[in-house]
Amino acid sequence: MKNGLAIDIGGTFTDVVLQWSNRIHAVKVLTSQDDPSVAVLQGISRVLDESEALPEDIGIVLHGTTLATNALIERRGAKTALLTTSGHRDILEMALENRFEQYDINIERPVSLVPRELRLPITERMNSHGSPLIPLDMESVDAAIDDIAERNIESVAVGLLHSYVNNSHEKAIQTRVHERLGDIPVSLSSDVCPEIREYERLSTTCANAYVLPLMSTYLARLSQRLEEREFRCPYLMMTSGGGLTTFETARRYPIRLVESGPAGGAILAEQLARELDANRVLSFDMGGTTAKICLVDDGQTLLSRSFEVDRVYRFKKGSGLPVRIPVIEMVEIGAGGGSIARVDKLGRIQIGPESAGSQPGPACYGLGGLEPTVTDADCFLGRLDAERFAGGNLSLQVNAAESAIRSQISGPLRLDTNESALGMAEIVDENMAAAARSHAAEWGKSLEGRMMVAFGGAAPLHAARLMEKLDLACVLIPEHAGVGSAIGFLGAPISYEVVRSRHMSLAVYDQQLVDEVISAMREEASGVVSGATHQHDFTERGSAFMRYVGQGHEVSVTFDPSSVDEQELLDSFEKTYTSLYGRTIPNAEIEVISWTLNVSTNRDDEIVSSFDSKVSNGGEIRQQELLDSTGVSLVPLQNRDDLSVGEVFAGPRLVTERHTTTVVPGGFQIRRLDSGHLLMERHTNA
């Protein structure tokens, strides 16, 4: 987006990117944990000074953040109560009543966001068609409100049985809560997740309520401060599904922001895949707190309406908190630069998921951190330019990194510091490789021979080793790789997706029902998109979740919302079902369970670059000690801007840039493409 300002808040760093006069200006500052807007404004001031742009020159502000995700993982959200149909308050504990790891008697399950004593029963009952079986008892509502007042609850979730069909009871409860308790936030399941399947609907609603006060307060504060700085442009948030929406919508449904920042990186990977005609891509985003991995096939990421936050058991599906939102399918683990290393009771090095964050940060930051982190290992191993880290904003202290590793890892394991640091790096690389393998297996995809797109401040340091472990073809390090997710925001469309669960059998196809559902969804989604843009030319994408009668799960079937009919749904279902299972089931009845509609503006696939392919600075190449499994060697430390286009540079060497460093091990080579991106491959003679 022209003259756009993109902000990406991570657990450790806040990235601010300005596209101005067809050039990219980027800064990276430490995230201010107590008030994230402080770091945002600091970064904005720096990038405006660097570019000499003024607030009135900015046409749009785009924002993504992992604040909601981190609050869920670290359990730092609001004290939340759940009001639900009497007899159903234990559904959050019962979950799906299955075992995701059949033979492990010690499997870990995610801890509910709302403890049992704060799940308050409401006397009422709807049937699956939306007709009241038991009228809403307002005395039970008032009793629950009394409990809420006594326990100093900060946010309320309301999830009643079958409210996705008839939400009148939920609306009545919301009205009574506001009458008695004022402006306390209330999240209704019929607004947040109007779909079948009680457990997922309640889990999503509770998660929305849990992070709503935090995110609403933050976005309101940021809006005010931007206005005080005389920004007069629209402010938009990146959502988990890869689209942009208004701050107002984001404040109501913050659960849609759980993969907000990482979604920008996935969009960047999509753009690069299409630019380079790469059909099979692995997107690898490693920042200060987490690592994110997703697959891009034929220029498209995998999309889903289900996601799990905080998988607690070996990245296993079913071990996280389920949320039903539009999302770019990816796996996220606690494996970032700030992830803390410890020795467990069995004498093994464990990495994360706890992170040193920005306060106090890794020991090498010199800000008071004493625990060893992945960044400390990278610093000690010589993978970082200690004097120019984070654009020169931090001068790393190698001695502090060494001391932390020696005291917390080397001492307990009786290893020397070199072995400990190498062990830390190898463990985090294997954790990320295991997550990638698990993610690919869940979707029936292979990893072998893919191109990796590596971005984020830490990804280029670990990309080569991950490439070896996963048997990938090559690694692409894009321009401005250290702030890749924020770059992706600039190419994202403004979009919004809504869902409705309305059962219909194709045997008794009801065109009126279909038209009414699509019309209602179009009105809601278009209203959100129209509020964020002056454009009127929108693209619509419809999906129906369909199955054979008697099956327990659906397949997602696309359709044209402007002309959907029975035959189109049947043909699309059979084509999709055959592609997944190799056959259809003759004479079996087919049904539609839910419908979704996505309304969006056209996306911008142009990737802006500051690179001039005709210019090479020819700067001086410094030397730095690099420690790897073969020992210590003196390797070239070369600025990215000094690499001539097309020339092949053999490893081992370090290629530095303002916000990251690319480690090129022995046996690898790197070259700069005409586009300015770096391509790392195995050495032809290796």
C-alpha cells in the first residue's frame, strides 16, 4: 500500500516499516511490555525521522501483533466468567472426550482459561432448531451476576446451547449484565462463533473474552496517541486469516488477532512464491519469542477455520486450546531468539517455551537478563555482529552470554561452553524441524525439495541447519528479511469473513434458505470492509462445509456466492471429496452444515524493494570467529549490500544486514538475485 506504515509487535521486538516514495524504511525497537504503544510510537518517530516523512503524508496505518497470542499462552488475560446452559459448564474440561496420544497415561491437556468455579449455570434450553425447551430464568441470570460482582470479574463470556440458531437468550443475558454491571465486556458465542459444536464454540468465546479487555484497552490507547501525533489516516489491523480490518472490529473480536503478526509473514511468503513461480514453499518465520512455520502450495497458503493455541504436548493436534476463526494454517512454537534454555531433571537441554522477551531480554542484551537464551548461544557462537545488532540499537555483550550459558547449562551438564552453546542451537533447530514435520503430516504434505522462505530476526541464522534437517532444496532470504511480517502487511487485502451454521440436505435443497444465509453474511462482511476502505469493488469467496449424512466431519467446498445452486454444490463436493479420499460414496445423502463468506478488496502482490540491482557498494569485508561443529574458524563478515548480483559466495561466511544475519555454513553457497533477495543452496561440490 502506497505511503503505508506497518507495525508488527512481537514478544521481544517491535518492527515499524514505512513504504514511502517507493522505498522501504524500517526500524526495530525493543517491545515495551507494560505499554506496547510506547515502543510503537518510538519506532514511528525513528522511521519518520529516517525517511523525512510527516504524519500527514501517511495514507494508512497497518498493525499486527502477537499480544493476544502471548496473553493466551502466558495466561495473562482478564479474569473471566462463563455463563452457560445449566448442566453444560464442564464441557471445557470434557473437551472432545478423546485421547490425542492413545498410549501415554501422562498426556498433558491445556488448562482451561475459565476455572470451574467461574463457569456459572443459567437455567434455559434451546433445541437444535432454535425453539425454547426451557424458558430463560432471569433469577438464575441475576444469581450469576451477583457472583460476577463478588468475584471482581473483568470480562464475561456467554455461551448457551444452540445459540447459533437462536441467540435471543444470549442477547437477553447481555442486556441484563450491562443493566446491572455497566460497561463490563461481554462476549456472546452467537457473535464470536455462530457455529455448531459446543466445545469449540465455548472455547473460542472464552478466549475472546479472556483477551478482550487487554486488546481493547491497547487499541484504544494506540488510536488516541496516533491522533495526538496528527495521523489522520485509517488504522487497520491484520487478522489471522490474512486480511485487514478496522480497529473497531478488532476490539470487539480480538480472538481473530491470535495469529495477526505471523499472518503478515505468510502473505509475504505467498507473494514471493508467486513472484518466483515456486510451487512448493515452506515459510519460516523466527522472531524473538516464537517460530512460525506454514506451507505455501501453488502460491496459496493453507486456510482453515480452526486453530489451536498453545499446544502443550509435542505439538500434537488436540493438545491446545481450540479456536474457530478464519486463519492461515500454521504451527507456532516457543522457539525464538529469546527462548530460555534449561537443564531438565533428566539432564537434557530444554528450549522454551518461556521467553526472556524484551525485559530483561537475553543476557547478551546487557539489560539484566541472567538466563541463557537462543540469542545468547548465537551470540557466543559468533553468528551475530555484536556491534551492529538490531540496526545498531543494541551492542551485544558476548561475555554476559558466555557467563549465562556456563552457569545454567555447562555447570549442571559438566560440558564446556562451546559444547553447551552448540547443544542449545541444535536443540532449538530440532524442535523447529519436528514442528514442521508434524504440521506437514497433519495436512498430508511432504517437505522434501521445498524452497524455504526465511525471515524474522532469527530465521536466517538457523535456516541452513533447518534446510539440512528437512531436506529442502534451497533457502530464500528476502529483502528486509528481519522485518518480513510487517512487509507482508503492506500487500494484504482488506477483508472479513463471516460464518453461519444452517443445516440443509441436498436431497431437499432450499434455494430460499441459501439466498437468505448468503445475503445476511454479505451484509455483515461488506459492512465491515466498507468501513475500512473507500473502494466498492469487492471480491467474494464462499465456502460450504459439507459431508455425507452420518459422517462426523465436513470438507470445505468452495462456491460462487453470486450464483450458487444445488448442482454447483454437488459437483464441488464430489470433486473435493475425491481429491481427499480418492472416491465418492454412491447414493449417499449429502448435507451442508455451515456456510462462510469472505468479502475482500483486491490484494497488492507488488513487493516494494529498496534494492538497486545496478549498484554494489564494494565495502570492506571484515573477519569474525565462527564456532560450529568442526571447531572455530575465521570467516568473512560481509554486508548484504556489498554482494554483487549473480556472484556466488561460498560458506562458511556471515552476511549481515540491518535487522538480521544470514549464516552460510561450510558446504553451502549464497548469491544475490536480480530482485535483491538472497538464495542459499548446498555447494555444488558438497
